Amino acid sequence: MNFAVGDISYGYAFLDNSKLKLAPFAGFGLTEFSGQNRDNKENGLRMVDYNIIFGVNVDYKLRTKIKPFSYMPEKVETSIRARLYVTKANFSTDMNGYTVNLTIGLCGFGNMIRLK
């Protein structure tokens, strides 16, 4: 069995200091639940639902580096991101509800610096 969640979301950093970034977000998501029949791999189960997703990203910054002498000067941050989010899955009347998800990953973020 497979369970997948994908989304397009928008967030705003309420806290952004040298070690921590906290950003709530909301957006539109896709939830998919699928599996394969043991006897016939072509006729597997696949259910998809489009829904709203919301949650919070917490980034613990490991390293911040400024690259001033490259073609376009930039600020690069490397962090560990914890993402806690909720989404609704409504596949049928007997199979629906909310999922609470937690992901942890390595995050990289780059931002061009404007020189005046």
C-alpha cells in the first residue's frame, strides 16, 4: 500500500532569527492512496482526493553563508525542517477523515542579495 500527499502552499515566517524560522502555511493538496492486487498488478487500487492543507514549518538553521563574490551575490541557508500539517482525505463515505502528518528533512534555501 502507498500513501502520498503533495501540495502547493503559501507560508509566512513569523519568526526568523539566526537559529530558528517558524512559518505557518496553507494551500491546496492532493492525497493518494494506492495498492496493487497480488494476482493482477495492472488492476491495482488507486484513490485520489483534492483538498486543503495547513500546518507549520519549523526550520533549525545549521549554517548560513553569504557568497558575495559570485556572479549574483546570494545568502544560502542550510537547515533541518520539521513540517507538521493536517489534510483531509475523502475517498468515499466509508473512507474519509483527517490525517496529521510530520515530516523531517534537510532543507536548502537561497536568496539573491541586491547591492546598491
